[in-house]
Amino acid sequence: MTKLMVAEYFVAVGDGLMRALRERPTALERWPGGVRDGMRLATGPGDRNADAFYQKRVLKGAPDYLETATITFPSGRSADEICPTELAVPIWCAHMGTLTFHPWPVRRADVDRPDELRIDLDPQPGTTFADVQRVAEVARELLTDLGMRGFAKTSGNRGIHIFLRIEPRWDFVDVRHAAIAFGRELEKRDGGVTTNWWKEERGERIFVDFNQNSRDRTIASAYSLRPLPGAPVSTPMTWAELAEIKDPRDFNLFTVPERMADGDAWAEIDDVAHSLDPLLALWNEHPVELNYPPDYPKMPGEPPRVQPSKKVAEHWDAEGNRIEP
């Protein structure tokens, strides 16, 4: 597969891809040397020997038609990030070795108030794609009971993502709390679901990764390619389709363009923007904070950032701060 094939793929799925990216600050997952066995994606700024990396700032020498949006990281630092406004932008990104787009859940008109709630169903070791499909259907039923309409896609790997547009009235903390409340409600309905942040506590269950709604946490966009054998695609599905598929790898660079002849399964995603009030009401019934990602500053009400198996109770105060000996 060549860069030209990737660019042609982005053209073929352009309507759906731009529906996912338009006006959103977007980080690029770049593989400038291609993808081969043994190649590795950088896991942090100090990982200098990796073959691929996340591009969070606009590249020098970017074309004049490429527009930007200024975003603020949890550290308080800011950056100008690519903000796609036309299909020429992802095509240029393909030339720069981009396979996967990671858009923020905001539009550049208001980069501090998300317009999207993202439910990431992450299979843990010992679970199957069929398990994720089952939990996704329970999630759909829960959304229906809440008066919300979600749109599902494969992750391009083993998981499933459910997105829904929301009114841009709440900050990232509120949206994250809504995701935690959704996950907790899902746990009540399916014993194969967990919101436990620590891997040692998850077991063979589907993890609802609520932290994907934290500031500067992103999920592969709809129609993004994934750097895996066969070039699988994070593919939007109808709920009926999602229940029937056997192998998400069947949806890839070669097969997904054919689906666009029948339109985008997410064509109606912008038709309704939901209120978060029902989920925030659930949060307020049990407003117990969960851990933030490890690179975040300590957040209000957050429990101790130590694996439960390594925690010694007398080393921590009631607010989760470590007591130095």
C-alpha cells in the first residue's frame, strides 16, 4: 500500500471523513516510514526511538489553505493544531504519512466546550469482539432509555466506539462525569462491564474508558485507517450491521469505499444535539471521582494514583494526597 492509495482512500470516503473532522482541532498519527512489523508508535515526548508519533502542532511548511485552532493542554500550555475545513487537508496529511486522525470533541468556535460525548468500549484480555457487540447493544438500549441517539463504529481493532452529539454547554469535567455515570449505569445492566481504571481490577470484562472524554484525549475518527495488517478502518455502522459482523478487519482500505455508494451510516449524526442533564443527574446521585490519566495534574476529589495492590492506607490522606514519611 502506498501514500497514493491512502490519499485515494481519503477521497473515496471524503464526505464521512470530513463529517468527523470538519472544524475540529485534530492531532495526526504519522507513520512517515510506513508500517512494518516491529515498528512502534511513540508513547510520550521522551520516546525518541519510535517510528511513528502524534503530531499535535501544525507542521512548518504547511500549505496556505490549512487552517488551525488554538487548544490548551491539561498542563496549561497551548498550541495551534490542524483544523480540517476541506478535503485537501487530509489528502495533504496522507502525503505526510498520516494514517489516523485524532480530532478533539470540540469545534474551533468553542474549544473548551465539547459538542460530542464519546463512549469507548475497550475489550480486556480474555474477552472477544462478540462480548463488545453484546455490551454495545446494551449501551444502545441505555441511550434509548435516556432519550439519546448514539452512533456506533468499529475502532479498527477489537473495540467499539459510540458517539453522540451534545449541546456545547458543558466543560470537559462535566462531559467526563457524564461518561462515568453512563459507564456505571452500564455496569448495572451487564456484569461483563467495568469502569475500574486500574487494569489489575478490570478482569475479563469490557472497560468503559471514561477518560477518553478528558481534555486532550482523543479517539481515532470515523474512517481513519489503523496501522495494523490489512489496513483496517474505524468504520461507522448501523446498529443492525454492528450486531451481525463477525470480523471488524473485513472493513478496510479496500472494502470501505464501496460502502459509501450507499451513503454514510453516520449521515444523521448532526441532526440532534442532546442535553447531558439526564447523565449528569445520574452522576449527582453518586458523585465519586475516578482517576484521571497519569500525565494530568492532580484533580479535585481524585483518588490516589497508586495501584490498589501497592497502596498502603496510612501513606494517603482522606483527599488522596500522599503523606511523605
